Amino acid sequence: DAGITQSPRYKITETGRQVTLMCHQTWSHSYMFWYRQDLGHGLRLIYYSAAADITDKGEVPDGYVVSRSKTENFPLTLESATRSQTSVYFCASKSPYSNQPQHFGDGTRLSIL
Amino acid sequence: DAKTTQPPSMDCAEGRAANLPCNHSTISGNEYVYWYRQIHSQGPQYIIHGLKNNETNEMASLIITEDRKSSTLILPHATLRDTAVYYCIVIDQAGTALIFGKGTTLSVSS
């Protein structure tokens, strides 16, 4: 089915480990986004991408790395995970045309021990 | 910071209309009003958006005041599955980041 999927849905890892969260969309949307959601902060933008090979920082990019080699995929990597990165991560995508909404995946719940 | 103000919580009886208000008094002429909702543990779900005209789709209606300083999301016949946090977001056409405030927690009960 068409849509946006995130994997894994749940992940537990240890501090200092590298972990990659995957996001895949089948709409061929040019824009893709990564947000994190923490209690008391709502959703905050980490990184976004306007097209393949084009990425830009959001509000809270420190500690994260992204890449976009293919339009449909936008992986988010925590190179050395810290406890403060325990959160729920949401990926979203959007058509390049103005006045179009972002559509979100179901999220990855990441716990760093 | 979010550019919108919403009541923290509202209650609605099942089958009745749910009217969720949003204040966006500093909205600019090229900014749209978007509504999303988030059901527990799920990703935000797009509901509707508008610029200045009232809008309706299969999920809801959006009423924007003439001065565009406030709007109301209407769920015409609320069901238990409409229990969620509802977010009102203001963003311009070129905007990328959606800035989510605290939203309104709508509780629908039978």
C-alpha cells in the first residue's frame, strides 16, 4: 500500500551505540522530515530534505546525521546515542507543491539505556 | 514558539458536534491554518487546512473568521475514535517546519 513507513517501531539500545531509524515513502514526495516528540516539548524538527541529496537542519539537529540518496528513503542516524535522545521519532513527507500538508508515519519509540 | 493559542482540553458527547477553537491573532496574509490530530501513540494525522475561506472535507469543517485572527475546527458528529490531541498550526506556503504547540485534548464520551 502507498504511504509512509518507519522501522523499527520500537528500539532499545545503549549509550554510545550507533542506531539508524528508517523512513520510506511511496508517494514520491520530494520533501521529507524528521521530528522528535518529548513530553513537555511537543514535536520538534530535527532535519528535513527538499530533494535527494539536499538536507537541512531543523530546530534540534545536534547528535543526528541524515542522508537522502534516494527520493523514497530518509534514514536518521544517531552516531553515538545518549540518554537525552530517548524519544519518539516521527518521519513525514510532503509534495513539493505549495499549500500541501505533511503526512506522518507511525513513529519509532527509541529508548537509550 | 507556536503562533496559536488553544484551550488545553475539551469534552464532547458522542454524536454531538465538537467545536475546537484556535486563536492566531498574529497571522500574516500568506499564512495558512492547518489542523492535525494525534491519537495516542500514533503519528499526527492531517485533518484540514485553509487560508481565508471556510473549508469542508470528509473529516471536518474549518471556519476562519473574516479578520483571520481565529478559527474553529468542527467535527460534526464526534465518535469515541475522535478522542485525540488536536493541533492548530499556522504556516506559510514556503514553510517547512510545522511548529506544534500543546494542542487541545478532546475527550469524547458516550
